[in-house]
Amino acid sequence: QVQLVESGGGLVQAGGSLRLSCAASGRSFSSYDMAWYRQAPGKEREFVAGISWSGGSTYYADSVKGRFTISRDNAKNTVYLQMNSLKPEDTAIYYCHARPPVGPDYWGQGTQVTVSS
């Protein structure tokens, strides 16, 4: 069983920055591909950014490219999402996602990000 705990969300003005963290339990974190998703009110959950188990590959939704950066620290079992130049349309609940090489995927409980105009 893997537990994911997100933190770092909050209220920020447009143009501001936030850094989200996702701390994972377990000893196999370094083998998991990790990602961030988000869900805005009335919308489906969407992919934001992903990072391979080694950190060697990263992936971004077009809407966040150039503004968001995903990274990980396998020694700390933590994945990060640095969000810069935030826009009101980035307002959503942000979820951490873990995909182990075998077995089920895991989701965190989410952290709210609100960007005011």
C-alpha cells in the first residue's frame, strides 16, 4: 500500500508562484513514475505533468509548459510541482499520482490551488 500526501496549495494572486509537494510512503518510491493531475469545478480530472522513475524524462500538458516544472527527490520520497506565472484558470484541486511498475496506481487526497485575478 502506498500513501501519497500533498501539501503546498493555497491562495495566490495571478502571476504568483506556488510549489506543491507530494510525500510518498513505502520503500519503492524510486521505481514509480509520478504525475500531477488537476480537477477544476465542473470539469474532468486532467493531466498536468509527469516524471519518470529516474527523473530523466518529464512531460507537461500544453497549458502549463514553460510555467510549471515537475521534479523529484528519491532520497526524500517526494515529488514537487513548481508553478510559476499562475493564472486564474489554474485554479483546481491538484492530485498526486503514482504508477508503480506492477500493481495498482495510487492517488493522493488532493490540495486546493486558487488563483485570484
